[in-house]
Amino acid sequence: MSITSIFNSASSSLAAQRIALDVTSENVANVNTPGYSRQRVVMQTALSTSNNGLTLGNGVNITSVQRIYDNVLNKQINDGTSLQGNNDSKLATLQQIEPYLNELSGNSIGDAMQGLADAWQSLTLNPAGISERQTVLGKAQVLVDTFHQVSDGITNAQTFADQSLTSVATDITSTAKQIADLNTQIKTTEMASGNANELRDKRDLLLQNLSNQVGINYTEQTDGTMDVTLTVAVNGVKPQLVSGSQYAAVYTNAPNATTPNQIYISGLGSPSPIMNPLTDTQVTTTIGGSNNSQGQIGGLLYARDTAMPAYLAKLDELAYNIASQVNTQHLEGYDLSGVAGKDFFSPPTVDPLTLLPSIAGYSSKIGVNIATTSEIAAADITGGAGNNKNALALAGLVNTSVSFSGGVTSTTANFYNSLVASVGVDVQASKNLATQNEAFVKQLNGLRDSSSGVSLDEEMVNLMKYQKAFEGASKVISTASQMLDTLLGLIR
């Protein structure tokens, strides 16, 4: 080996160790950067040469700066994040209606129902008493007001979920645009033989954020770009969110003030095409994944379209059956003037097509239908001012079973308790799932940190290793320089 070869080998080592030190310092600098994957330098010996029958090495080359990355683990994290976002949004909406059904507060529907039953019972002791009759009217109004309050609370939670869809859709579009922009940068960088590791880390973090918002599938192309689609197909095709440098817009559109938001996805473009509900794909029933189980947007759609309508339907049915029970019995009695009783609560309107009572929305419309205490029909015969037979029957309704939808026969009190229990079970189930998903994602992130995260201890060892190698190469150059000086001195 010539002295020149010694210089070449040592200088290649100096360059390699310097790059390794640069990469190590980059790892240390990003130890707390979210989504950063540690990098390592891959070295290999330079091509050897033959000299006088001997094969001699020519130093070291850097073949790549490798990103430590587990694609399968990352996919699991994204799937878990999607479920976590879904349950968090469900829980946030369900918790809004919990206070309205809190039986410990003393002002629930159950308390109001019991209050009216107690008022009827008190009226049986003094059927002509003005104060007892006034108490009946007062407790009936409390029950009506409580129904209105709970109905409004559930409706408001439903409206909140509907309005939140707009902001989530906007966030999805913004994230898709950022991914498309990074696709362009990664492709350009790697085509020029550059290092796009940090750009890939940023894109992976954006994919995780996007998974929290909506369920997605993604595939990396040969040019380094990432294609992203929704998980459920529409007409046999999964709508695309990102393809190369192009992205789609996800947006909401309510045709009028009383119609809930519908969700659309536009075609691809850079920028995305102008939004047009007439030509774009409606994805309201599919964007949340199967049974609206993916991402924040799925949780909001579940709350808006499934959970809240179910609670309102039960509340409407409860209000209708209470009113129907009381009205039917009240019509059989007579008031203080000897006049036959009339509907105590305002009856629901009749559907003109089916000629059946229109129960939907009744909990927000129920009202007290009599204005004066003398109209309360406590007697069962005309002219029986002191008669309490009908009041006794009205007081006994609390223990009378009626038919509810689904073939259920129950007292109104038990039906209400089942409604409260169902909400409580749903809230607790969402809490449990949210906690489990949070722990699951935390565990997966821990696994990722153990493989892709930066270990300061390991990086410190690498720093010393590369530093010593750099010093060794420097010493080789110094020694070769002395050898060269000696040879030149011999010539002189």
C-alpha cells in the first residue's frame, strides 16, 4: 500500500465518522420530538484493489442513513388511534346528557313523576281542596318543564355533534393537504438521492393524526409517495383522500337549517377541486367506518344518528304514555262544576297519513291542558264534589303497566329507570373503551419508542465510538504525513 492509499483510506474514515457523528447528534437533538425515528449510519468497506498480488482495502463508504421504522407497528398504532378518537368523541357527547338524567340531583323526570303521583294521592284526601288541586297543577307543570329540559338537552347534544362534524371535516382536509405536500417533497428529495427520513417521520405523524380523525387505509408507492383512502367503499370504490401530490376535500353541507349535515368528499386535485355537492361523493353513511366505529367523525355520527335519536325516541314514548294514561283516566271523571273531564295533558297531533298519534318530538311539546283547579276531574260521578274515586284511579296509575315499543310492558317509572340505566351503561362502556384504547395506544407507542425512539445512553456510546474512530483516522493521517516527510528527507 502506498502512502497515498493510506491517506485515502484514512480520509474516507474521517468523512464516514464525521457523518456518523452528525447523525448521532441529530438523534440526540430530536430525543423529545414527537414522531421522530432514530437514524443510524450504514457503513461498508470500499472496493478493494490488488497490489503485487495482494488484495488491499481502500477505506470505508457510507451506503445509507437508515431510519429505524416498523411499518406493522405503525399500522397498529394508527388503527388504535382511530378507535381512541372514536370513543373519545362518543364519550364527550354522551357526557353532555348525563346531568339531565341524574337521579341524585332531585330535579329529574323520575322525581317529577313521583311528585305528580304524590299530588294525586294528596288530592284523594281532600278532593275539593283548592291547595291540593293547585299542587296537582304545579307538579304537572314541573313534569312538563322537566320533559322539555331533558328533550332540549339531548337535542342540543345532537346539534353539537352535528356542528362538530364541520370542524372535523375541515381538519381532515387540512391534514390530507399536508400529507400531499410532504409526498411531493419526499419524491423530489429521494429522486435527487437526498435523505428524506425527517420528512417521512412528519408524514407518519400526520397519518396518525388523520387516523384519529377518520378511519383510513394507506399504501406507499415505489416513488416514496403515500396514497390514502377511506376504509369503506362507495359503489365498489374506496374514496381517495390523497394520491401523490393531489388531495381531496372533505366537507359538510346542510341543504337547509332543519336538515343535519351531510358529508361529501371531492375529487383529487392540487389544490382540491371546488366543492360541489351535486357532483361530489356523499360519504355520510360510510366515512365513519363500519357502524361508525372509526375516528372522531365516526363517533360524532354515531352520537348524532344513532345514540341521541334512540334516547329521544324513548323519552317521547315515555311522555306520550304518561299523558295517554292520565288523559284516558281523566276523561272518565268529573270536575267541581260537574262537567266531564277533558284531556289533562295536551294530546299529540295526529299523523295525517296514518291517522295515528305523532309521538316523535312529543317530549318537547307536552303541556298541561287545563287552566284552573276546578277543571281537575277528581270525582267519578257528576255533582260529586267530595268524591275522590277518579283521583284514586289517577294516583294508582303509577303502578299500572302500559305497552311500549318492542313488546315491552312496564310501568312508566320502570321504563324511565331503564332509560336512565341505558344511558349510564352507554357512558360507562364508552369510558371503559376510551381507557382501554388509551392504554393500548400507550403500550404500542412504548413499543415504538423501544425500537424507533432515541436512547440517550445508546447515542452517548455511539458518540464516543465515532469520536475514537475519528481520532484514530486522524492519527493515521498524522503518521502517514510523518512517513512522507521522512521519505522526502531521504531524497534531500
